[in-house]
Amino acid sequence: MATYELYQGGSRQQNSNWAMFPAAPFAASAPVDPAIKQIPSSFFVSRTLDFSNDTAMADYLAQLVTAGTPIVSGDKAGAVVIPTEFLTVGFYWRVDRINAGGTFSVATRVGAVTLLAGPQSTGTLASGYVTWPSGPVLFSTSDIIDVDFVTVPAGGLGPLSLTVGFHGTHFRHGN
């Protein structure tokens, strides 16, 4: 089972072809600020994993296939970084474009908090918002939300597009 860093932000990764993926390996010990500095104190951060229409993502997937290491069942994608000093309130997910035959679940990597118990089908347009499972949580160190591809369709991720994100308040930046 592999984990692919597909989040945006954080340290720059020196990829040989200047590609944006994979992102730098995630480390909870390295404080990560929000992607932008001037933000309202309460906001929503999301990441859409669009495996066909996002040019950088499609290029990265093609490179993985060429290298013989495509994303397969059991692999994970690091999707959204939760910044240091962030109070989470809720979690949102949505299947934007279907790809029948797949399933996924969602959890935080460092804290191992299940946000979307799986498996959720990639073959149905669906969405949901849930409050953080244990109530609002202050992240004193960074964490990352991983999408676990429980089952990848036989033809790969192909046209799948899904969005995951969290809602809350950041205490070090804002208006």
C-alpha cells in the first residue's frame, strides 16, 4: 500500500521535471500555515482530486502508469493539510464526477481520526457534511487528510473527481 502526496501547499518539492506532484513528504513536526495569509478567521479548506481534468494530476497519474506503479486498491492520497493552530469543526466530502466500481474512505493521517467511514462508492454522485467526530479539535501540530482508495476500478481512477475538506477557525491568521 502506497501513499501519494497530492496536497497543495507546504514545502517546495524539487521534482526532476518541475512537476507539482508528488508534493513534499508530509511531516507533522513541520508547522504548516494556511495556504493564504489574509483569510477570515473561520473558513473552509478543500481539495478536489480531479484525475482527468486537472492537467498536473493527469500528468502525474500517467507517469505512475508508465513507471508501473499506478494507484491501486489500498493506496492513499494525502489530500488536504490541516494547518498548525487550527480548530476543526466539520468535514465535507463530495463525489463530483463518478467512476463506477471504486470505493473510498477518509481519515486524518497523524491522529487517525475516521472522517468518512468507508467504503463510499465512487459510482454515485453524493456529498455530505459531518461535524468532527469528537467535537471541535485544536490541532497544535499539523495533520493531513488522506483519501484511502479502498477499491480502485479495473481501469484505474480515470474520470473520477472528488472533493474533501474541513471547516473551522485558525487562530494565528485572519482579519
